[in-house]
Amino acid sequence: MTIWIEGARIDADPGSAKDSLLHEMIHLELLAATSDSDAVHGDRFKARADEIGDALGLLPIGFSPDIEVAARTWPMLQREAARMVRQAKRAADKVADEKKRREREKQKAARRARRNR
């Protein structure tokens, strides 16, 4: 994807470009509503970002130990964190499934051993 801003060309992958655009759209929404874009990513920005992020399945800005960085990088950081949480959950589910499979095998072996006595 290529974006042109004041004659400058920016090549970005579509996901990050969309995230950046969404971030800036919140600033524009706040500017239109209150004549203040909340450029410092204050409470109004965080509240609106969390509202939109919730609809998108993203973690809230407050998930991060550094809330200011999380607000400045919203939604990119939250999207990456959500991806990592999903990945960790899949890994934990895989471990749990393997543990269950081994337990079933152990039970089958015990039944066979009882039958063969």
C-alpha cells in the first residue's frame, strides 16, 4: 500500500497503514467534537480508543505497564499483544490436549494390563 501525504510517499503494509489511519481518525473526531485533538493522548483519546478497540477485540490501553506508550502506539501495540495472547492460549491448549491424550493412553494401558492378568 502506498500513501501520499503532502507530496511524500509512504510505503506500508496495509495493516499498519489502516491502524495508523484509525489512530489519527480518533484525533480528528475529538478535534471536530471539542476543538481539541487530544494530541497528548489523554483520557478522552484513551477512552475512545478503548471503546473502538473493544469492538475490534483488542486489549485495552491500560493493559500495558506504560500507558503513555500504549496510547501513542494504539492500536498497533494492542493488536500485537492480542496476537501474542492468542498464540500463548493456543500453545497452552496444545499442551493441555497433549496431557489429556497421554492420560487416556495411560488409562488404556492400565485396562489392557488388568485384562491380561
